[in-house]
Amino acid sequence: MLFSWLKNRRRRKILAEPFAEAWLNILRAQVGHYSVLNDAEQRKLQDAVQIMLAEKGWEGCRGLELTDARRVVIAALAAVLVLGFDDFYFDNVQTILVYPNAFIVKEERAIDGGASLVEEDDSLGIAAHRGPIVLSWAELEENAASPGEGFNLVFHEFAHKLDALNGAMDGTPNLPTDDLAQRWAALMNVEFRKLQRAERTGRETLLDPYGASDPAEFFAVATECFFDAPQAMASTYPQMYALFREYYRQDPAAWRPFFV
């Protein structure tokens, strides 16, 4: 109770400061999603940006200077996902690390005889279950400036953090009702299997085929599409779009279309 009171008091103090004009110019020039929001949504996004810039640990890696402009862009994109939620600013994200480009990730894989093999792969983003979010600036900068293609690195990685709020990254975030949870389980499993079949046969899909990897990636990929190609998703996957609209408490298909 005391922690919640202190957190709310700190946030009221943060929001008492006027939103910097320089930050507003960044939103208008570099975050395509900002222009399609209505006035109330824009104000709520500005609040989220102020809070996330103040509360998160931000670090540039491999020589990248993490300027205010870069932090504003990342925070604004993350904020888009939670505009329908009240007083939630990714409290389970403490640190955001940003590389200039793709970065190397080492993964340990078990092999026969009880041994293990360490493999290195290039990555554009990571959302560690109980750790930081790691992002490639080159990738997310392009996504921010040119929305409408159904791909967005920040949406993807922060969706994983929403997924993790119930304890596991399993493709099922915290859902407000049992009814929604039942409908979610039934439909998402069907759509996930459809994407897997399409990926195996090489059939082109609106959803990124990377979502066929597992249910967690499917949720993250579908979130990208929901916010970055909403009209297309509503047309192609109307039932899944309706589920996401209910969960996120937003209707991005009602936004005016992006100009790409």
C-alpha cells in the first residue's frame, strides 16, 4: 500500500511538469502512430512517455548515444500498446538497452551425452522474461517513421512483456474475464496452427511467419499487426482482431490509414 502511494505521488510529480516542446516535435516528426491518434490519446501517450523516460533505466550499447530523441521514440511506441489501460506503464520493465544495429546473442543448446553447444545468432530484439528489453535502433527507427507494414520491433518486444505479466510467456496475457480467456484459447490455437501450416508450405500471410515459432511469438507478431496494419488485420482475421480489440481496449482499425 505504501509503495503504491509513493509510486502514484512520484508519477503525479512527473506529470506536473509540462511536456517538452522538443519532445512534441519528435513525436510529430519521427513517430508515425502519433498523428493517427485523437487528442485524448495523444495526451495519454505524452503522459506515458514522461513516466517511462523518468522511471526506466536507459542505456546505449556498442557506442550508441541514447539521446532524448531516441528515448522518446521508443517510449512513445511502447505507450501505444497501453493506451487502453489505466495507470500501467510496463512496471515489469526496468531497463531498456539499445544497440545501433543487430547484435549477437549466445544461446546454449543441449546435445547428446549431456553436453551443450553454445550458438551465436544475430538478433534485432529481446525481451528477457525477468530482465531487460534489448532493441536495435536501426530497425525500430525505420518502423517508427514508416508505419503501416505490419512490423514493429518495439510493439513485438513489449508485447512479450505484457504476455509475461501472468508469470509465463505463453501467448496468453492477463485477460479480464473467464469468457474472454476461453474464447482466446480456442481461437488463438486455431490461428496459430493455420500460420504454422502456411509457414510449412511457403504460403504468404499477412502475419509474419516468425509467429509460427511458438504461441508467445504468435501473440507478439499478431500484436505488431494489430497496431501497425489494423485495417488489414480486421479484414483478414476479423475474429482475432475482435479478441485483440477486447484485450487492448483499443480499435486501431478506426484510426485513419497510415501514409506509407
